[in-house]
Amino acid sequence: MTSSAIRSGGISGAQFAVLEETGHLAYVERPEEFAAAVTGFVAGPAVSTGHAL
């Protein structure tokens, strides 16, 4: 397990995604997969932080 996966486990509402065979520019190298991961996260259930918006 990577340190990123471990850290995401301690953040309420966090999701961990791996885009295989990408470097630091996943949004350039695999734009469709990146967009799907981000869209899925944003469209997911809202997590209450206890703070008013």
C-alpha cells in the first residue's frame, strides 16, 4: 500500500484512485480516465464537514 493510499484513509470522504502507467500529468496522459475519476468524486455523496458554507 502506498503512502498516498494510507493518507487518504485518514481523510473523511477521501477517495484513492490509481491511473496505471501515468506520471505526474495524469490529466494530460490519460484525460478520459482522469476526468471520469474526478467527475465520479465530485458527483458522489456530499460529506458533512460540520462547517457552514
